[in-house]
Amino acid sequence: MSESSPRPVVSEAVHRRRMIVALALTAALIGIAAFVVGAASGAPAGASPSGAKGAASETPTPRPAPETAPPAQSVPVFDMTAHSIDDPDSIWVVVDKLRPLDPQDYEPADLVEVPVAHTWEPLMRQEASDAIVAMFDAASSEAGLALASNSAYRSYSTQEEIYDGDDTLTARPGYSEHQTGLVMDIGAESGDCSLDACFGDTDEGIWLRDNAYRFGFILRYPADKMEVTGYEYEPWHFRYVGVDLSTEMHDRGITTLEEFFGLPAAPEYQE
């Protein structure tokens, strides 16, 4: 009987035992590793990764609350109905070749003498008179200018005498802003360029153009608006409308009452 025949059996048994030992050692090492990892992460040994995720999702990191949005700010809207544009007693009354005074022989009830330098003694409604005095004082104190009145309130009968038939220069009786008691034709006290287009280029005319709105006045007949107002450029003709309206028109760059109130242009009378 040969001595070499049993070796494979013995060798195979030994190999099997070695494999079993190696597997056992590997399992032990895996268990030890799992224990070490679990201890390091604070999770109990043998806890599954999915369990750790679940625990983390149950206690999320707190986030700061979003800042509260500031309340919406309301934008003030100019009240277009604060005064009538039809009532002759209103400081907003619009008088032009399509809008005569009603009644046409209207006369203000609160006319007063205006205490300023003048050619002819001026009368205006009280509110407009107070504003003119303040404006003349400001022209003197701020710019060293001396202003004077060339004309203010004119009655229906006076307008009949003045009207010369030229509808681009003079209003017909009953259609004149002067009859409202809210207008003054202003010039330099020196008389330079009085009631002439050149007044617009004088220091007095420039100051009035740039500052009259601060006191409630508008330059009623601008040089580029004859097709709207129906009158040639009158840099001396200032109409009182109150500070609210004059400032709104100035800020919005609107120069005529017709355009501001959406009224038809009035280049001619309706016969």
C-alpha cells in the first residue's frame, strides 16, 4: 500500500479548518469595527446607518425666522376735486375762450387793496393778496429785486373798455382771468419791459418764473402754449391757484390749467 494516497484527504481537512478559522476571525474583526464606529458616532453598537439618518432627521438644525417685510407705504395722490374748476369763487376756476365766467359779470365778494408798489391801485381777493405780498417780500429779501403791480382785478365794465378786438392779446369781457380777482400783471418797479415779452428775460421776470409756484402762482400764458391758452406769451401775467396746485403743476412739469385738468385747448372763441 502506497504511503502517498492519504495526503490529499489530510490536506483538504486542514485547508477546510483554516478557512473556518479565517472566516471566524473576519467576522470578529467586522464586529469590533462596527462597535468602534458606533461608539465614535454616539449610536449604539449594531445600529444601522438608516437608523442614524432617522435620528438626525428628527432633530433638524434650527434656522432663523425670516425677517418680516416692512408694511407697504401708501403714495399720496393729488386730489383733483379739492376745489371746483367751474365756480367763479373757487381759486381753481378755469377761465379761457371756451369757459366764460358764470355769471359773466361776476365780481368777487372779498376784494381788498394790495399793499405793494403799483402803477394803478391793485385789488385782489384776500387770499391772493396775502400771497402776492409774501412773494414781493421774498423777491426783495432773497434776490434784491423790486417788483410792482401793473394791473390786478378788472371788472366786466373795465374789460369792455380795455378789449381792443385782438383776441390773442386781450380777453373779451366775461372771459378775462383778471375779473376773478386772482391775477396780477407784475413788472419791475423800475418799469423796464413792463407788459412786454422782454420782461421774461429780466432778473425780475426770471425770478418770478422760477419761484412764483412757491407762493401759489403760475405763469398763466407760457411762450409755447398759445395753441392751448389762445393767448400770446405774457411773462408778466401770474394767476393765483394756491400752493398745493402750483407745486403739483411745477413738480409734474405741467404749465397750463387746461392740460392739468384734461380740458380742451381753447385757442379760439366759439361764436
